[in-house]
Amino acid sequence: MYYLELGGEASDTSLALAEAEQAAASGITRFAPGLATAHVIRPERISMLAYTRAASTVVGCTEVDEAALSELVQSASFSRSGTVAVRARNVRNTADISTQSIERAVGAELVAQGFDIDLESPKHELRVCCSEDTAIVGWTVATRRGGFGGRAPTRRPFFQPGSMSPVDARAYVNIAAGRQLPGGTVVDPMCGTGGLLIEAGLCGAECIGIDVQTKMSTGAAKNLNRYLPDSQWSVLQADIHRVPLRAKSADAIVFDAPYGRQSKVAGDSVETLLSSALHAARRIGPRCVFIADDRYEALVETAGWRLDEHFSRRVHRSLTRVIHVLTWQVNPSRD
């Protein structure tokens, strides 16, 4: 059994669980605020998640209390040796504890069992996560790689206002294509500045971007060249109504639909653009995640998709993004 430390706010929990389930773990169950358990994980993929901080093998759980935690560690049998560090977390600040006191108490029990403490470069790391009145203890297996700040939209060679954060882009890519990564093909038919493609490429995907505007397709290529110098990618200038890709050529499609002022592209309404994008996506791949400023169940169904899940993400006062998670409808006459 493993446990996952979820990132983000409480409102991000469903998104975090969906990302982990699609890309890195199975048998996931909510355990406590900011925490979940999993039966199986892919450690190498945990490091590529956006909304999971770490995964650990479960030693045990108890109440949030120094004495109870010391007793848990004292009674545990550890078949490992070498240096160790204890890392305690007050998950989302929901527990009434001192993490330093817990680290000292648990560390003392480990020393009593023959471990040497090394806070700089330990061989093993014992994590103690406290959420409300529950504490769970485990040996770290994998942690999130991070580095998202270095890919912030304003730091890219080509930037446009309204670009999506790398953390969110990574989560959407993992939900769309996680089970095929690394190695799958991801298409963004409305690629804009290429933020979704950057994260897909860093996860090991072959990336194909499409945008109708010369400025965007050229700018996206500059960004991908910066962040994916050793990956396979291409950016095409093309109309969403005539996507130049063959049928079933991708493993997943992910795109951020235009909204507000951005939706006035080539005189089309956002509904027309979305309809064309969804029909094109249905032709070239079996799974799709698209982000919009509203729910579009009717367009989804008409294009031959099934809406598996949807999440709402508040960006700022005037914008809430709705994430649609789609898979093919079973329709023998079309498939």
C-alpha cells in the first residue's frame, strides 16, 4: 500500500486524484484532506505529476500525537539500513501540531533502532503527514520533479497574455495521455503559445501542434525549440475545420479553447470552433481533454464523445475554466 500527498488547494483534490489515476497509480482512495492511498504506483511517473507532491510506502497510521507516532515507529519492523531523515508535514495546515517536535520524536525512535540521521543526503526518508486528526507514516518512494517556475509563460521566448500555467498544463496532459506516456502522441489543435505541448513533450510524448494564426504557430515553435530540443515535435499552421492529420494518428488530444475576446477567430463563434475541434479530435484519437469557459455537453455528445468527468478551476474573478475529460462513445457505425 502507498500513500500520495496531494498538492494544490482543497478544491483541487478531484483534479489531483484524476491526474494520479490516469498517469501514475491505481486503486486510489481518498484518505484524509490532501492525502490518498493507492494499491499500485509507477514511481517514475509520480515524479512527472503536477498535483501530487510525493508517494510513500505505508508504515502505518495513527492519531496526530507525538507519543502515538513514537509508539508506531517503535513497534514497526524496518528491513533497511543506512542514513535516514524524517520529514513531517502539516497537510494544508489542518492539524494542530508542531512538525519540528514530531521530527525530533520520530527521529529519536529511529536512532534507537540503529539508524543514523542525515538531513542533507539521507539514503532513506521517512515522511510523516498529518491531516486534521490523522497521521500517516511512510518511506518515500518518489517525489514530484517540479521546475514549473522556470517554464512560466512570461519566461518563454514567445509570450501572450492569458497563457496557461505549466502546472495546470501538466495536469491536463497527464489526464489526457498519462497511460500512454512516455511514448504516446499528443495533439493540440489550438496550440496557441504551445504550453500544453511543452508539458506533454517533457513527459515523453511526441507532440503535434496546430494553430490557424501564423503568429501563434511560429511562436509556439520557438517555445518548443527552447524547452524540447531533444524531443519529437511539429507545429502546423492550419484551419481547425480542416485538420491535416490522418485518422487514429494520436493517443490523446488536449486543447484550451478560445473564449472571450480570443474566440473571435476567422469570424467563427466559439461554439463553431469547438464543434470543429471536437469532430477533428474524434477522428484522430480515442481520448480528449479540453478546457473552456463553460460546459459544452451538447457539443461533446454531437461530436461522438462521452463526457467522463469535468472539473471547474477558478483562474481569477472573471474566469473559471471547465476541464472536460472525454472518451470515444461506442458507436459501431462510426468506429
